[in-house]
Amino acid sequence: MSNKGEIITEDRIGFEKSNTALGFLYEEWYEIISKFISEIDGINIELGCGASFIDQINKTIKKTDVFLNSNTDFKLNAMDIGKNFENKISNIILVNVFHHISDPELFLKSAEKSLLVGGRIIMIEPSNNYWSRLVYKLIGHEPFDPKQIEWKFESKDPLLDSNQALSWIIFERDYEKFRNLFPMFSLIQKKNMMPFSYLLSGGHSFNTRIGKLIKVTRSFEKLFFDKNLGMFNLICLEKI
């Protein structure tokens, strides 16, 4: 393997078996994503799949990454999806991947080209509220910079370089700019979730072995805290 990011990805494959709490949270993400899948007849692709097991929840989804590993169906750079799959894609799925894309405008243009009318981009991304800002800035292992002026940022390793505030910058702070650049995209869903449970699971950094208690936490936070304090957003765009 050529870099640290590739090694990290390979080591994480099968994480849902060793960290069952984290696996439970990812399964919830995958089930939510599946509910928003467009039924347009085309190809469903997950970009930057890493250690994903989304195909266990929805077998129609092909898993791709910027390099081949034991978990990918095929290699695909996100920037090339329009060139390689013009008017062939029904759904593009990104789970904590969008904020690693160093030129999101170029990516969105490529994605728009690849999507059929009625096709969707469905992503899970870090949110930006006073709780998530505190967490990401204090204990986050990736940059969280809501003051970044331009959408584009410098990146040497697409698996490690990022700005976790990127989706907030584009789909909230600069939403009018986004609408002007991409009138063919309609933002049909944006909702917060998981303010505490991801932290309690230990994420990919530490296995807290909290196990089934994560289900109790999710039930509680869904009722009282998801909307205003969620650390993650579900974002869904549709090509119109």
C-alpha cells in the first residue's frame, strides 16, 4: 500500500464486528440512506467506501474508492464519475467523504453530469452547531474550519486531508452561491442526528465496548437532541 490512508482503511474493514456499537450507528446511516434512494433505473454507487458494509443493507449499491482494496467493487476517483458514467447514475452515496473532496465545485459538476434526471446525491456529513463545533474543534482529528472562504482547499492525501465544515459552508452558509452554480440540484433533505452516540461508541479511534447500550442512547437522543445538537447531517440533493 502506498500511503497511510490506505493502511488505515484496510485495517478498518470489518469494524462493525469488533465495535458493535459503531456498527449499529453505521447501519442506521445506511438504512436512512436507503430510504432516500431514488428509484430511477440506473447505477447506485458509493464513493470513498473505505470499510463500508452498506451493500449488506442495500445490495444494489456498488462500493468504490480511490484505490482498490478487499472491500471495493472497483476503483473510482470521485472527480471522474461524470466522465466515466455520464447519464448513468441514479444514486451517489458518500458517508463522511464529501468533506475530504478538495474541489467540491468540480466534483458537483462531475456528479451532475453523471446523474440521470431524478437521480440523487445522498451524504452523511459533519454538522455545524454549537455542540458539534465544540466536539470537532476540541477532540476532532480532522480540521473544522467554518471560516474557510473558498470551497476549494489544498489536499495531498484525499483520505486524510479535509475540512469537516465543508458541507455546512456549501449547503448553508453559501447556499445562494450553490443554487446559482447548480440550478439543476434541489436540496430535498437536510437533518441533524447523533449528538452523543458516535462519541460513546468511540468511533474508529477507540472501541468503548458499550455494546447494546448504544440503542438506548439513540432512542433517547432521537427524541430530545438530534434536531439541534446532532453531530452529523443527512443531506440529499436531487437532479431536476
